[in-house]
Amino acid sequence: MKIGELAQQAGCSVETIRYYEREGLLPLPGRTSGNYRHYDAAQLERLQLIRRCRTLDMTHDEIRTLLGYRDQPERDCDAVNVLIDEHIAHVRRRITELASLEQQLRTLRQHCHDKRTISQCGILKDLEEPSSCCSGEVNAAGQHLGGVHGNHLGKTS
């Protein structure tokens, strides 16, 4: 099948497929005599696995690792379990970080209760202060909590 057919069957864009090929998640396909990319059922299955992993917020490295395990079917699946357990722990940390971020935003929101002019806005005034409610909050990895939702922005999934 051609790349457009693969994209349609997998429910993604052609650019997503090309991106996964550039990232090494999908192997480069064979070419027809007319130099069109040619995909088969195995590549569709692999693409569907990648897409499912992305819906579970797995990183490309985690997906590469899982695909490596998948390509060794005789191996036991303990390593897969470890990878998923680590991802669960990561998700739990993110939930904690997001809860902290939510609390920071709620605290910030309390600084402006009624209609005021922008020059009187308590939220903006607080954000301008170096010691505001949100200025020094970091997660266990030393990253500012404001970035927890931006992990995949700008990337095609």
C-alpha cells in the first residue's frame, strides 16, 4: 500500500508517518518501480502500536525499547513489565506535579476577585514579583512546573 493508504488505515497523517521514519520508529519502506513508498501489513501493525503508545504518553525512547522487545518474540516479557512500571511511576510524578501546578494557579487566581483595570490586576502584579506564589516551584528533576504540559508540544504524534 502507498503512504496515503497507510495513513488512512492507521488514522494519522502522511507527515506523521514520515516523522516516525525520521525518528527511526518505523523502518524505511521499500520502493515501487515508480519510486513510491510501499508499505505492508506488518508496517501498519507497527504504526498502530506506535500510535497506541503515544496515546499512553510514552516517549519515543520508550517506544523504541518496546519495539526492540517486540522484535525478539522468544524473550520473556519481564523487561516490558519493568518499562511499563517505570512509565506508571512517571505518570504518578506528573500527576503530583500537575496537582501542584493547579494549586499554584488557584492561589494566583485568588489575587483578583472582581473586575478591575489591567493596571490594578492582582494576578499580573503577583506574576511580576520575584517572590510570587509561582516563582520558585520546581519538580524533583529541577524543572519548573510550568512546563509539565509542554512535553510534546510541537511534535507530530
